[in-house]
Amino acid sequence: MRIEPEIDEVVVVLVGDFNPAVFTPAWFVLHGLLPANAADDAEVEVVHPRTTVFSFDWLRLQITEERFVAGTARAPRIRVRDFVARTFTERPNHTPLRELGINRGVHFPVGSRVEMDRIGRILAPVEPWGAWGRDLEPDGKHGGMTSLRMSQVKIEGRPPEDRINVTVEPSNPIVGRGRAGVYVAVNDHYTTGDTGSGSNERLMEILEDSFETSLERGDGIVDHVMSLAEE
């Protein structure tokens, strides 16, 4: 990374049909997926039939009826992959899974609001907006890019439903502290390419085989956005 991130997250998202109330810290301890002290030491925000949210050590979990979200902001990043893979392969599991996301979220400082707005102008120039765009000039104080999303489709060697989505925005946590920063989110969205049987096994294979490659790709995208701050 060209600039030391202030927040650097890796998040694995599974889309399927879940029973959030089942996924308590005690459940993960029972199945050997978390150490014994997690049952008592986890910071539980909510356990409910529709939502479970808790954190323990390096891991944060949020489970709804449609999503299983496991994230970490601490190295080694591979732990979150292994945790999710074990959860859905090492025990009898009848939860139907449909989609997988391997996601990067990086917040990094850029020194000043002027620099943040300059990066925004590079990615989303105001000139094509004509007279209204000129009202946003000259120094970013009158407006500019608040969120930009780019998507790659028809990825070679992958099902047509797969996507790589990249979002660039001002970093709310950094800006909220009176400074300037940029947030880059990379969502690598995987599907099995069909709705037949075996989707759980296939998605876990994709997770284990593609995790490192996906993160390297995401790091490259983040690094390029960071490079814009050095021009």
C-alpha cells in the first residue's frame, strides 16, 4: 500500500437462507469454530430470529436471514476465509447458499480536503456536466464527487452473473474527524452459474481457491487509487 490505511477490512459475504438465531457465540464454540472463551467474552450486540451481530477477538459477524457476513480488520487476512470455509464444510449444513462476495474496504488519509477533491475530479471530472459542472468549480467547496461506482461484467473464465464492483467515496470516518480521506470498496461477486444442486460445495471451493487472487486484485485497485494522491 502506498499510503498506510487507517481502516483496512476484508469481508466475506454469503447470500443464502440463514437462521440468525442459531449462530450465537456458543454455537460456534460447540462446533469448534471459535475457542471456548468466545462464549463468554464475545461482544454481543444482538441475537434475534432476524439478526445476530457479535464480535470476538479479530472477527466480526453479522447474520441476517439472507446474508452471512464475516469480516476482519486484522492480519492475517486468511483467517476469515478459513473461518467461513470451516463453518460451511466441517459440519452437516443444510443452509442453501447462492452467492459469494470477497470484499475489500480501505479508508486512507490524503492530507487535505483540496487533495481529496482533486482525486474526485480525476475520477469524475466536472467538465462534461457543462454549465452546472462549472458551478461546482473551482476548488471543490461548491460540490463534486460524493460516490463513484464502476463494474466489470463478462469476466473471462467466470459465469456471466459474476461482477467486480468498485466504489470510491470520501471516507466518512476520516472526514468525520475533521480531516480528509478516501474510501475504496472492492466487491468481488461470485456465483455458481446455475441454480442446481451442489452450490454450497462449489461456493466453498471458489472461496478457498480464489480468496488470495481476489484480494491481490483488490489491493491493486486500491493501490492505483492511492497513486492518484501522489501525482
